[in-house]
Amino acid sequence: MEGRARKDHFTAGSRTVHRGSSTPREQSRTSFPSKYFSAESLLLLLCLAASLLILPVILPPLPPPPLAVLLLPIGILVLLVILAFMPSDVSKIACPRE
């Protein structure tokens, strides 16, 4: 029991700080989005989501892009797959010789 008490709190200067234990009142003050997003980023995400829902309805359909533009992402993907499976000499990467 004493070991657990030692794990749950420690003394910093003249006050005791408790780790891992917060009151239900403290937990209710921090809502889910505020733990991960600031108010500005949450507003930006909401505007982005609204634009993704509204703009396709408002804007007219666009003509298809040229073939070269369609092949560009495929070329990038092929290049990345080649680079991913290309063997490398790890000793040169870890310890470069001068």
C-alpha cells in the first residue's frame, strides 16, 4: 500500500502534487475537442468540412483533366514504390565515412 501511495503523488517543494488522479470536476471542464484541438484549428476544420459539403453542390462539373495530369500521381506512386524497395547500404547511412 505504501508503494502505491508513493507512486500516486510526490512532494515538490512544500506542496504535494498528485499524478494520475484528477477530480471529476477537473475532468468535466476539459471537453473532448479542447484536449486535441485549439479553438482556431477546430473552427478551420469545421469550415473545411462545410466547404467540402457545400461547394460540390454549388459549382458546375469540371471537364476531365489532360492525360498527363492524370498520370502524374501514378508516376509519383511508382517512384515511391521503387525507392521503398531499393536496397541500401545501411553502414554508409548510419556512419558516413569521410
